[in-house]
Amino acid sequence: MKLKWILPLLVSSVAVFAENVLFDRTGTLRFGEHKLEFVAFTPKWRGYRQGGPERRFFHPLELNQERAKIELRLPESSIGISCGELAKSGDREWRYTFRASFDSETPLRSGVLDLLLPADEWQGRTIVAGGREILLPVKPDAEKKPRLFSGYCKDLRLTDRTGSWVLSGGLQILIQDNRCYKNGSTFEIRISLVRETEKPFPAGATIRLRCETPESTPLDLSAAMNMSLRDDVPNDGKGGWTDQGPDNDLRMLKPGTRLFNGIRFTVGEGEKSCIMLRGRRRPDFPAKAETEIAGNVRGRRLYLLHSLAWQSGGAELGTVTVTYRDGSSDRFDLRNGRDAGNWWQPSDVPNGDVVWTGENRSSFVGLYRSQFPLQPKPLARIAFESVGNAIWGIVAASVSDFAAPRIASVPHYIVPGKEWKTLNFIKDPVAGGALDFSFRLDAPAGKYGPVVVRNGRFEFRDRPGVPARFYGTNICSQAPFVSKEWADRLADRLARHGFNAVRIHHHDSLIADPHDSTKLNPERMEQLDYFISALARRGIYWQTDLFVSRRIPAGELKGIDKRLIDFDVYKALFFLRDDVFENFRAAAANFLNHVNPYTKVAVKDDPALISLGLVNEDNIFPKHQCNDACRKLYRKAFEAELAKSGRVLPAGAERNLAYEEFLTRLYNRRYAQMKEFVRGLGCEKPLSDQNMGVGPKLAQMRMMYDFVENHHYYNHPEFAGKAWELPVLSQNASAISRFAESPARLFPSRLLGKPFMVTEYDTGRPNPFRAEAAVLFGAYGALQRWDGLFQFAYTHGTEKYQYGRRTDGFFDLATDPVKLCSHALGAALFFDGGFDSMPGPEFRFAVEEKKQIPFEELFPVEYERFGLLGPVGGFAASENGVKGELLSSSRPVLRKRLAALAPDGAFRSAGGALELTPARGTLRAVTPKVEAFVLPAGARGNGKFLRVENRKGHGVFGAVSLDGKPLAESGRVLLMHLTDSAASRMRFSAKDCRKMESWGVPPFLAARGEADIVLNVNPEAKYRLFAVDMAGKRLNEIPLVRKGGSLAAKLNVFQPSGAVFSYELTKQEHSGNNLQK
């Protein structure tokens, strides 16, 4: 059996021109991306569409690729027969004959052969009818007049992004804009059937169908190609695509001349098969490549097949300069997000169709086809030049006279209506309400002494044998620097949301003296002190880093005469310059020795402080090359070390490996100094560092830490312009369909014998699937025996949580109602699910302590898959007696083992309590006290307490016991049905909502969702069900229907009292209830 979910795939995304002409299972004629279907109309213009919802009235009698004979059993009509016959009449030409008749006279008005064109794809484009261009308007007629054309024409030409289809034979057609009708979303082309008598039937048509593929000429770029599509050695400086090794290249792209959406490109092979140009992460790649163009090559359009990597450096990408034989030239300025995008997890951009996709060992990848206008003159030369912001990979180029139409961009707004309804976003849960989870907290924080490491887990010093686990969020920037009243209110809010920990982040610049950043600002520290004490009184612990983003005043560091605001530069200099380390020491000592006047203890001794990260996201490999100046400093230091040692290393893999070992020594020396410094202050908090990334090298380096800390984002915003500003691109895909990529990408970063925490994770807005992130992390975090989860972030600044006017924020819970609600489920799964103690397999893999490992080497992706079946982690290869099945490093062996453990593609763990099925996009988590499901529309979820049939909209469903009892016995249960939320008038460039242009304004809206549920409750008890608002306050009552020993109800996000995501089920101790017999 072929297990497509395991093997790396080559998936062509409309990679060739679709010449296929055939009958589908309904007997409808399909050609390319279009279908021509029979529609019969009643006297009142009710249409019965052969391939539409009315297809139950069409019964195939004979169906093959030459003939489709259908019995018609239409309401209001006698029985009829339609017959379509298809014959090949030439090269890319077909003859289609259709006839419909009825046994006796029918009241039907007429029949047509019908084409529907999606308006969001075809608006702004033209159709040619008998030589006349018919514009399909961007917006429907203001007076709602739908007719665009009506009359006789010899032929009809449809041009899409792959070429043209021509229908001919003398056609009487009608073209209309169905958006002028209620709920219309298409343009429609009706081809009238020719009557054989005066009556509507029998009637038929004969149509000749021709496929016209555009002529195109691939350009020979071989002289400019500088690298291979394959890379066998990561980071050897020789490249091979992005120089990331065999797990992350384009070796699966087949060479040769191929069609991509109708345009011919020649894909090269061998050592020189692509052009790779420099970016910030590969500054040594060439900046420019050019070549002469031989022969008499000309065309009105230049097409590129290309992609980008690490493109966050800026919107400007580079230039393409075409020189003609007469000496003139055209220059095209390319931009990230407009002309191309990331090769990882690609999605269309305005001038870049994703025309090829595939899968390597690391990710779903792809290439873009972009087009640029040319003068119709012979070409002499073509040159590509990168500005250095992103790595630019050019695979092929071609010229053609064909201008592939672009989808007209029509703004799409999120507004109240059929699909969205106003949601009252109350940010403070009411005390004692259904959304008050403060009962989980064990106040005050620190009552059991400080957090220590025992038996590979966090525990409290005075509570041995009981793991200490933390579910929290990040509080960023100015957020904690508020009045005492607001500090208490925010602490209450966090406690009621069920967070027992927070990470104080991006605060260090604010607590620093503006003239000497190593000293503390007394006023700001007093505010932070009070906030920390307010958290502790409620049972909330905290975590932080000693350096995050502290700004350095001019002159504080030697040679830096301007205020240093780029904290990546500080991190790069930190490992190389001792004066920067001394600056770090001075600031850290002042912070750790500071005594909180409200708790009466120094920061370093605070029992509510869980742990310390030393320098946030300071991984030396990416940081040392944050800009050209830093990279040159490191190279100079490396060359000096080589010269001192007398070693001579030629350029290549050996030299690059020596350079990486030089970086490793620098880092290890500085980490040892940091640890010695912190311990010298008397601070015994667990320490960690390098909290970003996964790989064998990092695993090796992290063995010296007290615990491992990591970060991961799914659907991190990709900026189409300036970083951290709109517009932003979003993939809008579920992580479940990608094998729970987040959190699965983090599974191999756990080291057995050490605690593990994720201190930043999120699925960013506007991804409509983001409510599933908390469920995935809560369930799998517990399964993996992780010690802490910190979502990023509750808020940046104060306005988002203090007032209701802000709607922005890629990650912030304070402006994202549905994501905030999802953490009620995430926390319940993490704390109450019990996945960490359920039976099931455990997996381990060896990490070589002494081996030289490249920084960019990756773990086999299969390690992530094993983490969906049970706990997985690395251990030092020299250790013996480590529990769990030892995983091979051989991918074929790993795939074979996975095939045995998950033969049907469903990953079941914890004795079947946790099940993920990527192909269906579903998750099932079922435990005694909490159950959760992620279900696409039409899917079902079956638990022991809760059964769900999701009727409309993608949904995250859950049931949480609020009194600590098993769900079936609980007297109070929270039910959740989460869809999506957005601000009013949030604007996207198009209906697919992949490019967001405006955050919108209050009020917030909730997306439509409907489901049927069944609850397996105590059959002797009486229950009531209430919709509750965002504060947990009861609204309207929901009818319950008794079905045997169970209760049934209908959940609808759109309630009479407003949109809701939550419900409260209560067991009644007295008579009187809302049960309906």
C-alpha cells in the first residue's frame, strides 16, 4: 500500500495545460477548468442543473468517455432522455453533440448548455464572442441589470491563465452577471439549444471545441546559472538551491522542457541548473547574473519561474533588465509579495501564480510564474540583480505573445450579514461565571518554594514528586507599566482566563535608565514590581529573559555613536566583544539584585520566578550574520584565528565546517561566562538560552542548559511591504492538514532528562483556522510531557486591553476573541487531559555530543510524525538505559515503522484518546474531564460524552468539566463552538482573504457556525443549557431534547441574543427544566 502521507510528494499544481475533455460522473462535459452542463427551465425560470444540487433528478444510463446518456426525472415534467456524444476531430479539437427529449409534452420552458465562471476570478477580464470583446465588469451594474450580451455568434473564446478554449458552430448565447441577483457569485454563459419543432423539446446543439495552447520560447539561461537545484552538503558555501542540504532543496523538480500553466519553461539539471542570488541569510551568494540571448527571440511577455527564501528583509527584491538588439532596454523592479513570495508554503501573489508545488523533507514548497511586458523586438541580453533583502532563486524564463490574464483585485470586506454577526467582546470574565477558571490557580505563587529541576521535570522545591506545569501567555512592552488599579484588573483577568503564568517580554528597554541602560528606571521598576506582586497574590508565576530588546544610548558601547535600536546587532556583538558582555552583566546584575518592595525579595530569589532565559533568540548562527558589518567582523576574527594557528583551509565544505566550529566555541565560551555570572550572584533559577529553532546542532548545544526552551509560529505574517505593517499575506491553511506542523515541528527539540517549555507560539491572524492552535498545543504539549506553554501574546502595550477601540494585532489575544476563547480548551487539555500518564509508545533518538554537526542540518521529518503517536525526545548518545523505542536516523527505516504504526494515515496516541487525521483535517481528544474536536464542515466527532455533527463552517468544539468531576457526572460543563472572529470592515485584497489590507474597526464579528450535538449525561438528572457571552454570563436558554439516555441540542453561533462561542450546561437539583419530549 502506498502511504502518500509519509512519502515526500511531487504535487503539480496546474503544472501543465489541462487539455482533458471528458464526461464527469454526472454526465456533464468538462474541458480544462470549465464544465458545460445541461440546464432545463420551468415556465417560472426555475432551473434544474445537471451538475448542481438538482443532480438527483439526472440518472446516468450509459456513461463513458464517448457517450453520456442520462434519464431525466425532473419535477413538473414527464420522463426524458439527454444524450451527449464526444468525438476527437483533430489535434486538440473535439466535436460535442447534445440532444434532449421527453416521452410526452413537457411544461418545461426551455433548455440550455450552461457555463458558470466564478466572478472573483473572472471579473475585469474579457470574453470574445464572434470577434467582439465582452468585458466582465469588476462590479455589478448599479441598477442590477444582469445582461452583458445576447445574440448569435460564430464562436466563443475563453482565455484563462493557461491558454484559450474556442467553442464554435453558430451559437445563440446569453452572457449575464449573476451578481445582480441575490447571493449570485458567477458570470453565466447560456448556449441555447436548437428546437426541432416549435415546442421546447426535442432540442439539441453541435459544438466544436478547440484548445489553443499559447506559443512560448524558453530562454537559455545556462550561462548565467550558478548553482544546482540539489544540495548534498548544507552550508558549504557552494550552494545547491538555498544551501540547506538534501532535506531542503528542489531535487524533486523534474528537469526538461515543461508546461507550467500553458507556458513552456526549460528546467535545468546538474551542477548548474538555477540562478541563486544573495539575500541577508546568504550574503556570499552572487548579487548579479546575466547572459546573452542567442537567435531571433522575441515576445510581448517575459515569464519567470522563480521563488524567494528568507524574504523578511524588505519589500524590494531586485531587478530584471532586458536589453534588445537595437540597444534599448527595459528594467523591471520586483517586490516581495507582489512578484514572488516564499518558496516554503507558497500562495499566489498579485503578479505571481503558484504553478508548481512539491514536498521536500522539510516543507511544502513551490515556484511562482510572474510576467512582465516586453517590446516586440529581438532580445539580446537578460540580467538579474538582487538588492540583498531575500535570497532569489530563478529556475527558468520564457517569452511569449500570450498575456496570461490576472485576477482583478476587488476589495473584500468582513461585514455583518449572512456569514458574520456582531460579537460583544467583553474582556473581563465575571467572577464565578462559566468562563472564570481562576479555580485552577493555587495562590499565592511561590507558596511551595522556588521551581527546581528534578527527574527531568520542573517541580516546586517543597512539593517533591509533583510536576509543576505552567500554561501562560506573554505580556509585552508597555503592558505591565500601569497604575495599581489597572495592574490588579489585568491580573484578575489573566487569572480568570486560567493562565497560571506569564512571560514578561520586551520590557527591558522600558525599565532601563534612558541615559545609562545598565541602570534601572525607578518609576518603571515600581510599576513592574507591583504588577508581579499582583500576579503572585492570584497564583500566577512569571518568566523572563535577561536581554530581549534593550536599546543602548549613544556612546555606551565603544564605537557606536548613535543609539543602538537594532537588538539583533547587540546579540551579534555580544559573542564577539567583551565590552558588550560587560554591558549585559551590569544590566542583568542590577535587575536580578533589585528588591521588590511589595514582595520583599530580590528578583533572583523570587519563588514566583520560574526560570530565566539569558538572551532571547540569540542563536549565534543566524544572529552573527544579521547584517554585512557583523558578518565581516566574525569573518575577520575567524581569519585571525586561522592565521594564529597556522591552518590553511581552502574554500569549501571543510572551511565552512571549521567556521561553524569557531562560532560554536565562541558561543560555548560566552554561555559558560553567563552561567558563571548568574550563579555568582546567588541566583539558582533554571537557565536556558538559544530559544529558537530545531536541529541536531542545537540539540547538541542545549545539553549544557538546565532546561530547553523553544519558540514556533504557524502562519507567521509575511509582509508584502514594510515589516510589521500592512498589507500582510496569510496562507489560510490548517496546521492539522500539515501533520500538526505546529506544534509537531518542536517535538524533536525536547531533550530527555530536562524540562521543556515553549515560551512563544501562535497561529497569526488572519488565518481562519487559528482557534485550533491552543487545542493542538494543549493536547500534544501534555502528551509530550512539556512543562510549560506560553502563547505569544496577550497584549503589546496598554490600549489593546484597556480600551475597545483597537482591533489590530497579529498575535494579541486582547484583540482576537476567538483565539482568546480557544485557550479555555487549551489549558483544560494541558492540565486536565491526563495525556502524559496514558499508556502508549515512547520514542527516543540519539544526539552525538562530540560530532561536528552543521548548524542547518535538520532532523528527519518523521521524528515529528512519531511525536503524534507518543512522547519523543533526544538523549546523549553516551547514555544508557534511556526509556523508549530507539529511532533510526534512516528515513526509509523510519517510514516503514510509521507505516506499521499508522497504516491508515490516522495518528492515534494515549491509548486512542488523541487522534489526528491530516487527510480529513480532523482532531479528536477525548478524556474523562475534557473533550475536544476540530472538524471541517460536514465532519463528525464522537467522544464518550460529546458527539458533534458539524453542519456549517469550520469548527473547534469542546466540553470542559468545571467542577473537577468526569464530564458525565459533572454538575457544570462548559461547551464551546469556535469558528472565526474579525473586526468590522476588515479589508482584504480579494475574497480569498489571503492579503489583509486593513484591520477594520469595532465592533468585532463572529463567523457563522452550526452544529448538532448529543450529550451522554446522567439519564436520571435534569439539565439546562445556556448560551453565554464573552464574560461567561448567561444569555438565552438552548432547548434540549431527550434521546434515550442522552440529550440533543443545536448549536448556532448566531443566537437571538447575539453571536456566542460558549455554552453552560448545568445539572438541576430541582424540578423544572427545558427538556422537550
